[in-house]
Amino acid sequence: MRAPDVPSVPNVLSESQVRQTAKSIAAAQESSGALPWFTGGHTDPWDHVESAMALAAAGLVEEAEAAYEWSRRAQRPDGSWPMEFRNGVVHNSDSDSNFCAYLAVGVWHHYLITGNRDFAESMWPSVRAGLDFVVEMQEPSGEIFWARGSGGEACPEALLTGNSSIHHSLLCGLLLARLVDDPQPEWEFAKYTLGHAIRQHPESFSLKDEYSMDWYYPILGGAVRGGAAAARIDSRWDDFVVEGLGIRCVDHRPWVTGAETCELVLALDAMGEHTRALEQFAAMQHLRDPDGSYWTGLVYSDGKRWPVEQTTWTGGAMILAADALSRTTPGHGIFRDAAAPVGLPIGADRCGDYCHASGSPV
């Protein structure tokens, strides 16, 4: 059997280097299948899935499937996951809505790469339960609260980055629902109203615009495209982009981070901005360690890497960005296609065009 193609980016990163990064991620994997931030570090359900996606993109399919099996086993009966595990023990039992939604993206990505329908069908109950849990946290105006406490109480705050990622998760969940012939019309409505809130009602979300993720995530998650996406990127480019180093995590701090830079690469690629995407991908490579792993960030004012850790999810974001730029695996377009219409039309976006059952305008 021919080995799967592994992404590479000419003049920036070779196939063997990408494979080396994937092996550095797999080296941190626990016997349970969990993918912690680094060996001995904690595991959260979102970054765990991102790392699993990277493993599959680099051809480490068995390791990726072991990670998804961990997700299936770690899920609670209500469809949620605890926010944090450490060495198999729950360290934070609260539930983050974005964390609970993201399995849908990982499972759809894995299906695209492998074509393994049996795998998708085996994971479908977990995806469905997770998204059902998340949709129950949606407000009539479209936004989704970010968390529930361990006692089930909602944290009445909506975060733009997390909601933008959930928008993508709902799309992937709907595509999986179509694949397994289990329609979820309530998710269609949830995705539409959430997208509308992201595009038209910034007041629905807590203001955290000092973070670069709030800048590009509405594009990465597929809720914003076209001229609005271009204007959004141009409006704050100089606030976040540091020439030759990548992007700041926070606009007022001299700290560039690799994962955020690679996510911006994915957003730019989704917009068709290949040249700028490639430039930023090349710029973040100073964070690469000789063993193939990636340091989280650099405080460029003093030249120190901080925090002093090489994170699986930074390497994971890099592999996914390399795949998007190189168009290598069948899953390379998963972020580019995040704006694909499913169900309710994305274009009818005026307040009042659609209403919730309660009669509230969306």
C-alpha cells in the first residue's frame, strides 16, 4: 500500500520536516490516546482534537483514531467534556461550549482524509450528543454562552472566538449528519442564527478585541467572507502582524505566537490571500525546534521564548496550515469550505428575515 502524501511547503518546510513534527505530537500521546499540551501537561478537548487532525494529515492515522477513541470514552452522558484533564484525572469539570462542539470538525476532517465511513458512523453518537449539548446553550438572539459550571449552571457570556469556531463545528456536524442520514434541522437553524449574530450583532459578544483570535476567527470559522473579511483583516493588520515573526496574540504585548499565526494563515487561505498566507507561514518558522516540535511563542522585545514549552497544538496548527497551503490531503479545504451553505441561506442576513419560534428577530 502506498504511503499517504504528507504536506510540504516549497522553500519553507519539507515533507520530512512535517512528518517529524507529527511524530513529536505523537510522542506526547498518553496510553489512553489523550494528546496533552506537552508530555506531562494537561489535556483539553479542543486542542486534543486539533492535534489529532494534524496526526491524520501527516499520515499517522492510527494515532489519530486512538485520540478520537479517547474523546468518545471521556465524554459525559450529557454530551459534554470536562475542560481539563491531567494524567487521566479531571482537573476542571466545567464545560466549554466550543470544546464540546469541536469533535465534529475533527471527525469530518478524519473522514475526508481516510474515507472511512465506519469510523464516522462510530463517532457520530458522540458528535451528535456534543452538538446537542452546545445548541442548548444558544440564546434567542443567536449567540451561544461559553460555558456551564459543574452543576449545570450557564455562564452568561458569549465569546466571539469560541462562537466562530462553533459555527464551523455546526457545519461539519451537518455534513456528518447528511453522511449518516440522520438529519439535524435544529442545527441548521442554530448555525444560521449564530452566523447572523457574528456578522451583524457584535454587541452580543464580550469585547475582547485586544486578542488576535477575535480578529480572524469569524473568517476562520466561516461566518465572514468576501469584502467584509478583507476589510476586517486590513483594519487591524498593523496591530497584530510583526514583520518577519508572525502575529501577536495580544495587540499591546511584544509576544508573537505560532498557533495564532498559523490560524491566520488558514483564514487568509480561506479568503484566497495565498501570498500573505505563505508569508506568515514562513515567518513563524523561527519557533521550530530541531526535534520538529514548536515553541508556543517568542517575546521579541528580549528574544526569549515564552512560555518555555513546546506545545502539541502549535505543531498541529502548523501541519494544518501546511496542508491548506499545499492542497495535499483530501482534508486540506476544511477551513476554506467553512462558509459552505447548508440548510438556511447565508445571504439572507437582514434582521427580521428569520425569526425564532419565540418571535425574536434574528
